[in-house]
Amino acid sequence: MRLIEYAAQVGVAQACRVFGVSRQTYYRWVRRAEQYGLAALMPKPRRSPLQPNAMSAQEVSAILAVAVAHPTLGARQPLRHLAAQGVHRSASGVQKVLARHHLATRRQRVAALASITAATTGLVTDAAKDGPFGFCQYASRPGQVVALDTFYVGKLKGVGAIWQLTAVDVATRWAVVALIVGDKNTQATKAFIDHLRTALRKVGVRLDGVLTDNGPEFTGVAFRDHLAGLNIHHHRIPPRSPNHNAVCERFQGTVLAEFYRPFFHRARIDRLADLDTGLQAWVDDYNRHRPNHGHYMNGRTPAQTLRQTKRTMRKTAA
């Protein structure tokens, strides 16, 4: 349109030289404007081409629903949840969908869940922060070394301070947890050792050794005597070195990100039993169905690692 206006002032030839178009093109544009109006000269946006592997609206909806339901998972972990719904897509494809809908980061997904929860049930409290983790320990068989730690969950109104007692088998990453109210003392850790032995015995594992930090709940005489009476070796990490208990620290970071934060954003919790029921269900899924993508686990679940380790031990013994 600027070309036509300029040509009316200086002439067609001069205007075409200035704008760098041929006179043939100029007259074609003039005829189009006379026939269809000046709007016919405006650029026409192209629609996006239809790709043969484009996602359907149902697949996109499923991806967004899983992303908000499990906001602390990345693009790879939700694939098993999507596969259960019949959606089979790559991690990169899932990430592209999340990016298009402004859900590419964990913070965006958690904020989306919090917004939905606030609109329906009201705001809820935040969970505790996680700590650092570092290099990993090694064990040649299940039960040889089980890493122990305590994890502050937070305060429940009308209940009190909630602590999680955590145990992670170094060889298989099989996890056992328990919640306690109040102080984390030697009586609580002694009872947790008995619970841990029973839980490991159910999956065919004998508890032979534990690895702990130097907290008073693990260094007290009553706790040490209890381990000695059960013939359980007690290994202690150096002071102020949480990275030496990396297996447990890493698991507690995972349970914070994948269970506690979504759980406390999803509903208001007033009873310890409700929190424990949800936690135990998550831990069972972690042990049996959730792939661990670390270098050691390489996409295996703790249950798969446990079975493979037992088969290897039987072959070696034979």
C-alpha cells in the first residue's frame, strides 16, 4: 500500500526503483486492490501444517493432567503414568507440550497445583526444605548396609511436630519409612529398627548393618546396645558430612519433591493417619513401580534391583 501511495506522488517507475519491485508486480498489486480492496494486499498468515505424528487433544489433556497431579516430576518420570492411560510419548514430546502451556518448570507446575487447590479448598502450608546430598555408598548384597536418617516434615495443627524415620537399602534402594510425633529419641529409633527388620524380612532380606549420622537418636547407649543385641553392625559417617549418607539424603529429597510438596498443596491434613496412609502408598509405588534414573539404578525400580541381586547371589553360591 505504501508503494501505491508513493507511486501516485513520484510516478510508477521511480517508486518501483525505490521499493525494489518490478512494474509488472506493481500493476498486478494494483489490479488486485481494485478488484478485492486494499485488504487483499495484506500479508496472509499461514496455518500450522498438520503433522502425521501430531498429538491429539486427548493426549495433550492427559499430559497436562498428569503434570499438575505430579508437579514435581520432570518430563521423563510421568511417562509411566501416561502409559497407564494409553498415551505413549517421548520425554521430549511431553516437555514441548508443557512448555507450550507454561508448565515447563517445577515451579510453574507447583504454582498451578496451588492455584487449583486454593480455588477449591483454600491455601495449605508448605512442607520442610530438603538438605544436600553427595556421593553414594556401596553394598554387595541387600541388607548389608541400610542407610538411616531422620527428616523433619513439619507441624500439623493439633498434632505437633512430625518426623520421618527413613531407611534405604544401599544395594537395592529399597526404602522403609515411619512417621513419629514429638522428639526423635533413641526409643523411637529402637522401635524403628524392629519395624525395619520386619519390613525387610517380608521381602527376603536380613538386616546386617546400618549407616547413620551422629545425631543423638543414633548415638545413644540404648540404641547402640539394641543394635549389638541384634548383631547389627553400626557404621557412622564423619561429623558434619551428610554427603557420606547420600543414598538416604537423595531419597529424602525425592520424597519431599514427589510426595510431601504435592500432598500438602493438594489438601489440608489434620490427622497423622491420613498423612501416613498417603506416604506408605507412595513408598510402595516408589519401591515397586517408580524407575530410578540414576547412574547406579539405570532406570530400574528397587524391586527389580532386589530380584536381580538375589538371582546373582544364587548363581554365585551355586
